Amino acid sequence: MSLDLSKIISQVEGLAAKLQRDASLREERLALAIRTLSSTDLESLRAKAKASEGKVTWLVAGLGDGLDLHFSPQELPTNYSVVATDGSHIDVDRHMPPPCYVINIGGVVLRYGESPACHLLSEPTLYAQENDLFLKDPRSNHTQAIEGALLGIKRTVKECEMLGELLKEAPHDLPTLALLDGSLILWGLSGKEYQDFVKQEFLEKGLLKAMEAIKETDHAHGLALASYISFPRNTDVVNCLRLSLCPYEPVADCDRFCGEKAHGQRECDGVSGLTDRDILQEILKAGERSAVFANQSSIVREHYGDNWIHFFYLNVGDELARVEFPGWVEERPELVELLHSLTLEQCHKGQGYPVSLMEAHEKAVISTQDRALFTQMLEHALAGRRIPAVTSAKSNSKRIRWT
Amino acid sequence: MKTGEGELDILAIVHNASTRSIDPTRRPIARGEGELSEEDVFARNPQLEKLLRTEFQALVVGYVRDGAHRFYLPPRPARLHAFVYLCEPEEIQEFSRSLDFLSILTTSRIASGDELVSACLRLASEAQPDKEAFLVTAGKELSLLLGREPQRLNAILRRLRT
């Protein structure tokens, strides 16, 4: 045991005490947020948001019908289908030869109603070719190693591609919910960390292409694609309230008016520290969803097109989840309603989390034991062909652990 | 039950059955709130069929080769993927012509072994033309095997009444 619990316990107590001290401040902020939510004039806020585009430092949600609206679920269809995928991976280990990684995608096709059925599967793939490990810019000699966070992004793309494949097999004559875990926005690709050819590969040729293929799947009775985020920490809606609280008219310009003010001193800091979940929890009853909002992040605006990400919050009983979906679902109210009722039912069946995602995760997850067996399998395969498997001294020292 | 291997049918008595999660780290939870029947639980959760497994354990009590019954261990165990079948009443009747299998049951160390002895005899008696005579013969056989353990013998005999 190298973590000295006796030394950390006082720090843990300190954290708990701070949260207790902050509780009343948080209550005040929450009350202000709720008041602002119901008193904000939607049209003026919309106008101010438009006028302030590019000038506010917060990611403000695109407004739909309202801020504090809440909707009850519609009745479930008698027969329907739910398809979900999730993934897990073994990252490149630079201490182990040869360089390679594994992506394991778990999937589930569930059919509910008069002919209930279930198909579970997992599809592992080993990537070890040069073009698997490095992405090359066709226009220059730049390369980008696919590992770490970028491998996580590639995995999301593979999850969506597999979802598309499973939808081809799923019954086409039933209303269908296609679910992914986590966000449909590849946040990791926003900003300047990755060059355009990387974004091109994983967005245009990757996730967006896969989403487009799902859109084109022939589903006569409606197909709603969405991703499910448990315990979300987004603040898109809270940032609408910041804009509403901002006293500077008609344009909110953060750098110009508040650039020199300290954090906590700005007028909009009255709702600081709150998440969308905190405030909507007060409004949405169990089973209800919020209004639909649009994500206004630069990555979505610049790349997503028809797949423009929209979202609503859903009170599933145990928690408030965020459900994200593309513009082509948002355009059809009946699909939004289907998404609402089927996602909620999935959560009821899964004790608070969609049962389809839970089972897809179970098929995808790579346990510590499986990881060790994979390494062993790799070493045996090399040894069988008399290929030396030279590992790093650091790796050896961690594996052997001598005294 | 029996394995249907043709040249050698191994006979065994099921003594335990349990349904559990295929993944031992995932415990089944209570279900059925708001459902009308157990079938509804499965119909509304179609994944359960894929996640649960029922295991049976059976005690081998003999085998049949060339039509002849033997009441001791077969020359080899059942094949790994041998199919198993429930014995028909005629096969049970044929098998219980001899009560030699009782010594295997009474000396086995399985949990609730004595319950198994009486349950097995009750079931076998249903396949006999004269149920009462069969149970009397079985009781006599048991008294020979368990003569030195009167309490055990009584407990089994009391459970022979159907």
C-alpha cells in the first residue's frame, strides 16, 4: 500500500468542510438561476445572443422554443427496436513491442413488443499497420500518431460505424432508437491541437460520414440517432443565463467590458459554478425532458452541417441526463418524441441507465485480466516465430516486482 | 437423465440445478415490479435470455451397454459435448428393476443426499406398475444399507410417501 491514507484523510475532511461552507452560496446562485430562467424574455435574449456572437467567452446554447419548458413523454410504441454500441481499447504501449492497439466494439440489437429478441456481439480489431498507427497528411509530410486521446476519438468513430452496420441488420419496419455513449461532439478535435488533416479524417471521413450513413438507412417508421451522457457537466444553458444577467447592451462583449474584472466580480458570476443539470433538476419532473437546444461550439458550427448537434436534458428518475442528437432528428418532432420516450424506457429497464448501453458496454469492456492475456498472446505469437520481444527495463521492473 | 452416445449411454440422477448470471461478477437483481408474470419479465427484457445460464449437476449411477444395465461407474466419463436427454418412464422402470444404484446414492457426499434418495425413489415409483410394492422393496434395500443409521433411515423412509 503506497497511498498513506492517514495522511490524506485530513485533506478529504477539508474538502468536505469547504463544500459545506459553500452550500449556502450555491443555494443563492441556484435561486437566482431559477428566477432568471423563468423571467428571461426569449426574444431579447435571442437578439442579444446573435449580436454577441464571437464576443462572449462562454459557450451559449442555441435557443429553441424556450428555456424553462418541460415535456412529458409520449406513449411507447407497441413494437420497437433499440440498437446500441460502446467501445473499449488497449492503447499503444511504448514499452512493449510491436507497436499496436486494439479496439473492441460491443453492440446490442434489442427488439421489444410482440416478438422480443436480443442479439449481443463484440468485435475486436487489432491495428498494427503503418497507416493504422500514423495518420499522414496527403498534402505534406506531416504525420500524427494515433494513440492516447486520439485513439479514444478513433474509437468513437468505430462505435458509430458499427452502430450503422447493426442498423442494417435491425428490423427496418419498427421505430428504432440508435444509441451511443458519451458526446456526439468530438471535443478532443476542437482547438488547435490537431491539424486539419486529422480533423478531416476523424470528422468528415469518420464520425460525420458514419452519422450520414445512419441517416440514409431505410427506416420507414423512424430512426432516432442519439448519444447519452450520464451526469453531464455542460453549462450551455447556464451560459444563456449569464447572457441574460449581463447588464451590457445591446452586445455582450466579455473582453471589452469585463476583461479586467476578477473572477466572481462580473455580474454574470451570479450563476457561476452551476451546471445545466443543477438548474434543470429543479424544473424537470421525473420522466420529463427539457426544451431542445442547439450546441454552438466552433467545431459543430464549422464541421457538422446537417448533423448539427442538438440536445435536451432528461430526468430519468435517478438523475438528469443529457441526450444529444443530430439536426436531422431535431427537424422531425416525432423523432424527438420517440427519442424521449424510448430513452426514458431504456433507463427504466436499466435501473437509471439505458439497458442497451449497459449491455453494449459489457460486451466491449476489456478487463485487466484480458489486457494481460492479450499481452501474453502477443508475446507467445512472437516467440513462436522466434521474433525477439524486447521490452523496456521499466516495463520489466513493473511486471516482476521483486523485493 | 442419460447421455445419448449410442454404444454407451451413461445414466445419472440430477441432484442440483441453478440459474445464474453467465458473468460471475454480475449478480441478477430482483425484477418483475409492475409485470403480470415471470414470462413478462423475459419478454420485456429480451437480453436476459443471453445473460443467464442454468446449470444442472448430475450424479452418475450407472450405464447401459448392449442393452445391459450396470450399476457402477462407466469405463469412461461422458464426452464433453455429449447430448443429454431426460429418461422416459419405460427407461426409468427398466433401470429401477435393480436397486443397486441406491448404494451409490447413500454413500455420495452431495448436499441433501438423503433428500435425493427419497426424491429419486418417489419418481421411480411413478414409473412402476405396482408403486407400493416397489417402495416396500426399496425400503428393505435401504434398511440393509443404513441398518446402522436408524435416524437417517427413518428420515428417508418417511419421505417416501407421495
